[in-house]
Amino acid sequence: MFRKVLICNRGEIAMRILRTCRDLGIATVSVYSEADRDSRAVRLADESVCIGPAPSAHSYLNVPAIMYACARTGADAVHPGYGFLSEDPHFAEVCAEAGVTFIGPSADLIALMGDKPAARRAMAEAGVPMARGIDRPLSGAAEAAQVAGVTGYPVILKAAAGGGGRGMKIVQSPADLASAYAETQQAARAAFRDDRVYLEKFITSARHVEVQLLGDQEGGIVHLGERDCSIQRRQQKLAEESPSVALDDELRDRICRAAVAGARKVGYHSAGTMEFLLAADGEFYFMEMNTRIQVEHPVTEMRAGIDLVEWMIRIAAGERLPFAQEDVHLSGHAIECRINAEDPARDWRGSPGLLERFVPPGGPRVRVDTHAFPGCRIPPHYDSLLAKVIAHAPTRDEALATMSRALTELDCGDAATTVSFHRQLMTHPEFRAGTHRLDFVSAYLGADGVLRGSSPAAGSPLAGAA
Amino acid sequence: MIEHPNHNGRGPATGQVPCGPAPDDLPTEAVIARVIDAARVLAGIVSDGHVGRIAVSAGAVRWEIERHEEPFGLAGTRAREMEPATSAGGRSAVDAEQAGGGQVVTAPLVGVYYQAPGPGLPPFAALGSRVAAGQQVAIIEAMKTMNEIVAPCAGVVSHVHVQDTEIVEHGQPLITIQPG
């Protein structure tokens, strides 16, 4: 087992990793940028190293600085969290060369799944259902038009080096394809420094269903059920739940088995998530695989009674999974709401600054993952995730009730957050019925932050007042 | 006279700014207008990133213009992205702060601190030695790139906070110089 883990991330996931390391008796190192000098993980870690100024490129993405921090502190493993370097095969290689264990899958697996068309190819070979499209980057706009014609519109153009909902463009008709292709290339070049593009059939009115996988380094792989993440705004998840009410047992079994088969085929180990699109007709299609811990992992942990960060660490340290698929028991229903420091009434603009007031919810059936505290500063340089509120109860209706209750307790004072959106969401009849699809938010959310169809008073500032 | 105690640039900044005549009592409107014009010029120098703080005296009139690193407003306002003050390789920027009367020279990046140009050679800035503004006082090596760390002001080295070949973190104090 590792003596000392260096956490090369920030915010709530740094706290998450730190907590499990503490529970396992592993010493912790927090690396941080100037903007995070006063953050909770830095204060609580056994050691901390400032690795650069606020901009990510000079801090959380600064591989040399992180490696120097490993050398300075004698860390024997690093946990990359999500985002930043968590899916950077170069970083995983550098760690391996330096003799520091990267807590995650191998660099080869990261590279394979990070190359989205290559991942499609590998999963297709494993028999994972796939939407029509191309399994390699397009050679140009002309080929894009030809493949799109065969695939059938609407199609979605995607950056080969993208993922996580970024660098994608839906094309409804052939007339729009050439300009959409150029835009996608340009965006990909800017965001990923890789302008390769591929395309797939766009599944209209789909749901996003993903499967949590956990594999050891000796070929043992299990799934820990699925999560439904269909509440998204501009391809960014806002709320997630498990199980998905769109699946019956038979379909759930098929999707989870397909995910395990795909992971087993490539020899996957560590935690990972396979994402699917579920069409209205009940067909499901591979979208991508994420080779990291995901933001919404608590929803699975609550149902499975398993600490995913702990198992990532144990697996990286060479331990075998002591449980097989038949030992995995998922109980109840869990929902997570992402509370971001963004203002839904002002185009979801980030609202950095001083968080004067922060009172998180608590009590039975509630879990809060956060790094926030009263008086903390929300820097403008990073994502706006402030806290994750998770409710877990025997049934979905009870989980909704618990979440509604928890959201009334959450008090962020005058700071602009997305809590008003979630309060409204919990009252919306379509969400309550579980019939929502990926177009839910774009269909109902107004620019004023009002979720049409939800209870009128739900989102108001007074809805949470004691 | 222009002072720039927070030196974030590549060499001492020079520049002439017109100052008004020294008023005997309350400044006239003309003087105020020229002072405001001069302030605009100075604010421009500060905001372009090379200088963090400027203090200007003109007779009885003195003001100080300082750039804030992280503009935090009310929740709902967007703070602007700050450019990094350092460049990898070559002469590196140094963040100088007032600390107990001395200027503390801090590490602008993570890497290995070297006190001398080479092993066994005399240190750049030994304790008690006198340094000139802009004189090299250390090397921080990162990935085989030797970053020169320079003194922000002339003075005497009153403290050395780090050991030769120590891995330093961003912002770590290296030496303190008593200006003069």
C-alpha cells in the first residue's frame, strides 16, 4: 500500500481523495495554485506544495512542477482526480518513468479511450452496440459529407481528442455540414490542439445512461450499476441519478453486460465509466469511455456501499478485487445535484468571489461533497463546481423528497448558484415522472433561470429561507 | 521621481512622466488636470503587467497606483484572467514584497534551487554580500532549463531561506535583501 499520495487536483475532488487517504492511513500531499492557497484540501493535507500561479497551464496542468513536488515530498503515488491531467497519457507515462504510481489505468488504456474514434473501433470489436458512423478521423469535409450521407442526418461531429461533451456539433442537414465541419475543427484545434474530427449518427431525444466499472490488474472486472445523466445543459451534466428509471431489468442487464464485455476486451483496470445513449426505441449505443473517477460517482457509492476512490488506490497498489459481480448489491435510489457557482438568470455566467455564507444540508439520507466553507474564495480560473448534494433513499420518490428537503437547507447567502435550478427541477412533473430526455433543459429552461413547468415558488430565493 | 518597488519586468523600467509645478498651497485646477493626466499614464504602465505598483511625487502631491492581483467583486461579477508573470527559461520574474523591512525574493516556479553558477563555485548572493538591482542571485532549474533569478533592488543579503539543491515551490522565499 502507498505511504504517501499526492493529490494533483483541487476543489471538492481533492477533498474527496484526501478523505479516503486519511481513512486508509495514507499520508497526503496537496499541490495547489496560488488561487487555492487557502482551500480546505491544502489546509487539511499533511503536506502541501504550491506549484504555480492561478492559470491551470502553469499549475494543475504543469507536469514538471507536479513531478518536482513528488520528489520534494517523497510521494509514491499520485491521484489525478477528474479533469486536468486525469486522462493525460503523457502524464501517466511520466509518473511511471519517475517510479510514482499513477492511480488510474495504464497510459495505453488512457490513450486508447482518449482517442474517441479508436475507442469506438475497440468497443465495436468487443460487440458493444454502436451508432452508425466512422471509426477513424475524417480526412476532410468531403469525406465528412460522404459519410454523413451514408449515416443519415442528423449527424454529430465530434473532436477525436475531445470528450466530456466538448468539441461537438449537431448537423441537421447537408447544407450545414461544410461550415459545421470547419467550426468543429477550429474548436478542436483550440481546445485540444488536435483538429481531427469524426462523426456519428445523432440520436435525437436520447437519454444518457452510463455504467460504472471497476477492474483490478488481474482481469477481475465488475460493474456497479448505471447512472442516468440526462439532465444536461449544453452537454454538461447538472444532475444525475441511479438507477435509471428508463431501464427495465432486462435492458439494464444488457447494457451493463455490454460495458463489462468492452472493458474486459481491452483489459481495463481501475475505475472507469462507459457512457451510452439510450434511444427512444430502447436501443442503446456506445458513446465514449471515461478512464477516470467521475464527478457523479457518489450516486453509485451510496447504492453500492463501496468507496470507489479506495478501490482505485487498492487496485493501483496491486490488490485484487475481493468481490465478484454476484457480491455487488445495489440498494435504493440516489440522486445528485451539482451546485455550481453560476447564475442561471444571467446565462449561467460564473460567479467567482467571496462566499460569505455557506451552510450545507445534512441529516439522514444526505451526503454533501464540497470544499466550500464560509469565507472561502471562489477563484475565476477553474470550473464552478461548489458542492455536490446527494440524496439516497429506498425509493425514487423518497429520494426526491429528501433532495427537496436538503436543497431548502443549503444556504449560500447572496452568492449566485444553481441551487434555484435544482429546487425547481425536483418539482418538475416530467422529471418526477422520470420521462425526461436530454433535451429537457433546453426545452424548459428560460434565459431568466426559470424552469417552465416546475412549481412557481420552487426556485425563488425565499424557497430555502428558514 | 518614479519608484517601482514591485518589479515584474525584464530590466529596470525607465520612463519620463511629466509632473506639474510644485504648488505652494492648494493645487490649481491646471495642476490637478496635469496630475490626472500623469495618473492615466501611470495607470497604463501598471495595467500592462510589467509593473505592479508605482508611486509618484510632484512637490506636495503624491499618489500611488497599485494593480490588484485578484479582483474579487460581488458574486455575479466576472473577474479577469491574470496572465502569468513568469516565462520558462531566460531571466525570470521575481515577486518582491515588503517583509520586515527587507525585500523577499520568492521562487517564480517550481524547481531545483542552486545558489551558485556551478558546483563548488562561490554563491551568487552569499549572506551579507551586497547585490545590485538586476544582479543574478540564484538559479532555479526546471526540466534542464536554468531560470535566472535576479535581485529586484540594490542592497545587502540579510537572509538566505533555502538550501542549495533544495526543490522549491512556487512563491517560496529564497533570499531577503535589505535595500540600500
